[in-house]
Amino acid sequence: MAEKRKVLQRYMKNLNDLKDELKRKELEKKMKELELLQCELARRQERSGTKCAGGKIKELRQQKLRKVLGAYMMTLEGLLCDLARRQARLNGDKGRASESENLPHPQMLEEYTVAFCAVGEDGRELLEAALSARRCAYVPYSKFKVGAAFRAKCGRIYTGCNIENVSFTAGNCAERCALAKGISEGEKKYTAGAVVAYHPDEFTTPCGVCRQFILEFVHRDIPIYIAKAPPPEQENCIPAIQDDDEVLVTSAYHLLPYSFSSFE
């Protein structure tokens, strides 16, 4: 068994070495092509004179050439970064998970807490819509009301509340209720969301199923505003959220950083 393990380790090392060699060859090839393009651009700039009809054509050609050069530079930067990561892993260095190409959506929005009065107008509007929807929650069993609101790409806000059932599993969360409204009307892209519920000690964030459901309908990271609703004895107070109340501004990718994003 130990011998088989050693053979497998040698095989994996050889495979990684081959991959690195292919990357280096590809990098050398791109570097040569880049040098040729830079030389061509330099010659064209030397030949270009005063602007005229012919000069316009030359300028357009140079612009096109610059775009090609830019594309090559981006490719080269990617190759250099990949080679650096591979070399670091071979040396035993720990890489940052957000830089891995094998993980979904590495680009995340900032996550922070802020006073309600400092939240942008869009965020406050979503939180207030979620509070309004929460009043319609059907929770005869848990007595735990949740409200949610999501802004579609068109700008319209869709709201939802949690709906319980005596069968328990037949119930529905506020987040999925809100999104289902919009999806049923043809809105399949969303730009922001909000969730409110009352818990005396902590914020109430979406459950795991809702997090996966939210990610199905976002094409890049979107902010999710989380706030506490007023306690039951103050449920009808106005305003429901005070200016100095804390709001958690998180995001879809922060809520589920390692989501299941592809079945292929």
C-alpha cells in the first residue's frame, strides 16, 4: 500500500511539473507575440505624420493594435499570477482562498455594520419594505415573524414574509416568498435585498436553503441588509427602526461563500 502511495505521489508531481512547463511555454509564446506587436506599434508611430485621411486610417489601426496589446497584457498577467500561485503551493506556502480559480465568485462586496441613519436610501427603503411585509407573516406555531424585500434589476421591490404550515416542511421562508413573487412576474435578476426579524441577542440572517436560492438569481455579489425588528411590545411603534440601531450590511457571497454554483 505504501509503495502504491509513493507511485501515486510521483505521478502527481510529474503531472504538476508538466502543467507548469506548459504554462511557461505558453507564457514565452505570448511574450514573443507581445514584443512583435510592440515593435509594429513603434514602427507605425514613427511613420505616422500629420493628421489627414491617411493619418486617420493609421490612427484607427493603432487603436486596434493597442486593444490587441491590452488583451495580450491581461492574458500575460493571468499566466504570471497562475505560475506564481503554483510555485507558492509547491513551496508549501498557504494561498488565499479568494484567489483560487476553483472556488465560485471570489469577488465579494465589503461586509460591515453601520447605524440605520448611515445606510443609503436604497438600503433603508428595502428594510422598511421588509418590515411592512413582516406584519403579514403567518406564524401560528413558532411566533417568529420574518420579513424580506428584494430589488429587481428593473428597480421594483418585491416583498415576502414567512408562511408556516402544520406540516412544518410545507412552510416557506420570507426570502424565497419575496423572490418567488418577482420570478413569477419575469424578474430573474436582483441587485439588493433586506431581511428583518426580532431576536433579542443577534441578527437573523437567511437560512442555508434561502442563501442558495438567492444566489441562483444574482450574477454578481449584491448587498443584503440585515436589521432587528422591534420587540413584540413595540411592534407598532413609529419609526420601527431607530436612527442609531445597528444594521449588518453583508452580501450574497459572504452569506454563502462556497455555494453550489454549477452542475457540470
